[in-house]
Amino acid sequence: MNLQLHEVAGLAAALTAAQTEGLLAALAERSGSAADLAARCHLDPRACAHILDLLDAFHLITRDGDRYGAGHELMDLAARPLPLGKMEAELWRHAPTFLRSGKPLITMDAAPGAREGLYRDVVPELGKLFSAAAERLAERCRHLNPRSILDVGCGSGVWGLALARQVPDARVTGLDLPAVVEQFLTRAAALGLDDRVATITGDMHTVPLPDGHWDLAIIANVLRLEPIAVARALVTRSVAALRPGGSLLIVDALAAGTTAARQSRAIYAFHLAMRTRMGRVHTTAEISQWMEEAGCEAPTELRLDVQSAAAGALGAVIARKI
């Protein structure tokens, strides 16, 4: 979608108004005429018709005669878990304040004690959001046939547990803060994998890990929360925990290769800056260098064919420990 600057402003205003006043939710619930949708949302019919025509012109909604419905991207947005949707709306409203002050709305990269409660509440919803992407990546990585998997900063365990479903003999160790590990165990039980998991509770940057123990280590959606030195150190200790010949898989905002991917990464970096103090979208080249410095072969980039716009910045790299 190539837009002129004034078109971006107009479309953003229309989308903001439609989301704030419940029009997008009404479209996702069921289609209707402009008059019907206006009545359901208690909106002005003329103004509603203009907003709907604008969204239709940019192919964000569908139209059949005088009836409007939700397009694929809108349905994807509407399917977002409600707590995450509310958080995102608050973040975008915070943008003017962030531009003036540089202060994030929340600090998801706070000290471990402060992170624990926040992530305990949000990781189940993140698990839902990334479930489809995790299943697709697991299908592509099942040839590794790992018997032991370390999920570093596991959250809900969506990435490690997806691979365990592909490899029947695999066991997953979830490493995270105590309250967050509870969510990992809950997801494992829901998937019928509770007899194939173990946990290590504590700060992933400092908790003792045995060297040369696991076949595969996963660091998913974690490195971007850390500045360069801390992120590099986490890669190094994760490689040390692998047996020789084991693999390190890193999932992060690594989408690349197209204009759309670059745009998605730029939007994600802005989003990240408004909810962290030092968060940073590291490049594939940077992460690959850290992996090689830690003792891995040259990493391979994995492009994730993710249809969800919410996960559009995702990419992965994988490398074998020498």
C-alpha cells in the first residue's frame, strides 16, 4: 500500500476514530449497512458512511452492495487477545507524549522483580498471538530432532512447546522468573505435555546453567528487550549450555528482504521504544555475529511466512554449535 503523507494522516485518523468508537469491532462481529452500523455503535450515519467508504477505498474492509464487512487485516486485528489490544491502543495514544519527553508508557525491560508481575499477566495472551507462527517454525525445525530443549525466557513456552509437539521424544526446560514459569506449566498441561517439561526459575541472565547439556536452545522475543551488551551475553551463555553439535534458534523482529518487512520492523521498533527504556531491535547481522563469536557456525536465516499482521516483523536465525 503506497500512500502519500496526507493519505497516511487521513487513514490514521479514520482508523483511530473507527476503533475508538467501536466501529471496527462491530464490523468484525457482523457486516451491515452504514445506517445499521451507525445505529449499533450510536454514531452519526453520515459520518459513519464516510469512514466506511474511506476504509473500503484502502481495502481494509469489504463491501457488497450497501453492506460493509471486515477484511482479513481487520479480522486479524479483532482476533487479538483483548488485553493486548487495549495495551496497544494505549501505546499509540502515548506517542505524542513519547515524542515530547522520550518516556515510555510502561517499562517491560525493568528489573526482574518488576518484570515478573507484568509478564505473568501478559504471556498467556502472547502465547495465543504467536501460536500459529510457532507451529510453522516448529514444522521447519523438526528435522533437528532435539531430545532436550532449553527455552530461554520461555514465557508461555509457545515456541519450545510447539517444537515438542513435532518431536515426540523431546523434553522442554522452561527458564524464566517464578511467576512466569507458572504460565509455561499451564500451557504445557493444556497441550498434554506436562510430563515432558522441566523448569529453571530465576533471572535468565544470571541463573546457573550446566554447560554442554541441551540439544537445542531457543531465545524467542527476548533479545530486543536488552541493550547490545546484555543481549550478546545472553547469546553466549545459551551457546555454552548446548552440547557440541547442538543448535541455537533465535526468534525476534528479524523480518527482512522486502519493503513491507522493513516497514514492519520500523513500526515495531517504535512500538518497542514506547514500552521499554533500553529496548532495541537488533539486526540479523549483529545477532549472527554474536552467535559465531560464541562458538557457532555461520547462522542460517529463516523467513517466517506469517500471515498475521501482528507478527509481521518476525524472523529467525539458527546455527549449530561447533
